[in-house]
Amino acid sequence: MARCVHRRRGRENFDSIIVVEADIYWLVFQDLHGCSIASDTDMKKLGISLLANATGSHVPGCYLPGDTLGGHVHFTTSSSIKYTCLRIQFIGLVTTKIAKAEEQIHVLNQQLVLLGNSDNANEYGINEGKYSWPFQFMIPRHHIPSSGKYRHGTVKYSVLATLTSLGFKGTMRNLKASQAIVFKDLINVKVEPYSLPVFAKGKSNLRPEANDPKNIATASVKVSRSAYLKGQKIHMEIDLYHPSKIQRNPGCFIQLIRRESYYAGDYAKEYTDTITTCAEALVVNSPLRTGKIISEVTIPDSALPTMTATKAIVIEYYLTILFDMRKTSLLEARHSKAIKSKKRKHLLSTPGGFEIH
């Protein structure tokens, strides 16, 4: 479901206990992107080539946090020229569009001056010939958005080379070349804090009017860790204590939820989607009034990467666990793919029914 609202910047804060990371993106090298200016008497051409990634990634050409992005800027001129600056930039740009509003946010903007001065205050000369200058950028280790196209926006990364010279009547002339890259904010799920288990608790008062601790049903949920890749399984243990003896086949519905938020200007659009749902029956120890569930849900291949590093596009995942304490059997709805609002309200209104996020 989606809703579009007209409002000033700002959003609700949602707790998220699950971080979902997509598969590694491959970097596809495009044809050398360059720009040239030619006439009958001279020719100038600027281009960029990228080196295979030598650090971090086990996949050639794949750029991850902490990797080194390196290459060369190439320049060919058929005559001597004057210039003020040759620079190269590593740019990350998030663009969102909602209705007629558009917004752009730089999440990365690194720059190296290869020749001259960045203020273009002085002129320098270069003779005809072919030239090449190396460059190197360190990709930040902290989270920045993954490259991709999303519902109402895009995330793009590129390197841009610019050769600046003085033009007619003091104007500046720029010869540019760009090269797109694909970046993946892929974390190592085997290291802390992502490898540590996550815990959540919930409770329900069977008789709210009495306000007696003896009437409190409680549940605790343990998730094996807080970060996952596509295709991996979220393993969880759920322990329930109920003040009344547990009868028949109560259980719970487990849902993996994705919430997407997009912002452009004064507009916002939000989506909430149920990624997967399963129903599990409790293994009951009636004399002790306890029940236990061991379950798992699989991260689908269609899952988008978690994104929280920019306010323009926010993608978060969380688990919701809805306990069904009715005396009727849960198994009749075991294969339900969705829990409608009416059914959810009914389960929550049942004595002992409650929900954990």
C-alpha cells in the first residue's frame, strides 16, 4: 500500500531489527567515456580508464566499502594548449522525483587536482601529444546507499574528469569525461555487530481491568543475527509464558515487513509491503504454561538493500510476530500469505493475543 502526503521534511522513526543486504553487484565497464573537441587544425580528447579493483572484494571489478577505486585520466591533443586546472571527482548522487518535485543529494563528492590549481587563478601550458595521469580514491567504510533504481529515485556513482581553460573574454571552458561505476553497500554479516543475536520482548494483560501481574502473558524472541544477504534464512526462537494453561494448537504468525520512504521537496511517499509470511504452532508444555517455537524465514531474491544513509530514500526491514491464542486451531490458516487488518485486530482482541516488533 502507498500514501502520498504534502508536508515539510521529516519522517517517523521506526525501529528496525533486521538489516537486509542484496547480492553483490558486478561492475560492468562501459566503453571508455570521453569527450573530444576537433577542428581542421587541432584535436583534443579527454578520457578515463578504470583499473581492476585490487583490494577488498573477492569479485574482480566489484566495489565495496573500504575498496580502492583507481584508474587513469587520458588526454590527447594535436597542438599546444593552455589550461588552468585538470581535476577528477568521485561523485555519488541520490535523485528522487515525486509528482513535480525533484531533489538531488550528494552522498559522496571527493576531488583530486591532477594539474594546475582548483581556483583557476593561473594558466599553464601543455605541448601536443598523449598524456596519462593516475588517480586513486578510497571508498568510505561507512554506509552509503547502494547503486540502483528504486520506486521514486535512483542512486548513481561516477568519476568525472574536467580540463578547464580560459575562453573568450575571460569565460571558462570545460572539456569533460565521465565513467559510471556500480557500488554495493555490502556488509560482512559474520563480524560484530551484525553477527550478534537480536532480542525482543512483548507482553499482554489477559485482564486489563485487574492490573494483576499474574494475568500477564509474556514472550521473548531471539533472532540469530541482525544482518542477512539475499537467499539466507532468518533463524529465530520464540518462548511464550501464559498465565493460563495453553490448550489445543495456539501459535503465531511471523511476517517480514519492508517499509520504503521517499522524499522530494515538500512531498513524501511511503510504502509498506509484506515480504513473506509463515504460521507456526507452539510446542506446548501445558503444566508449566509455556510454549516454544523454532522457525525461519528466507530473504527473497527480490529484496532491496537496506538504506538508511540518506533521508531522500529510506528502506528498512523488520519482523512482526503476532500471537494467536484462540482455542481454535491455528493450522487452518498456516499457509496464509497475508494477514488482513480485520483478522489482525481479532487476534489482538483475543485474551492473551499480542504482537512483537
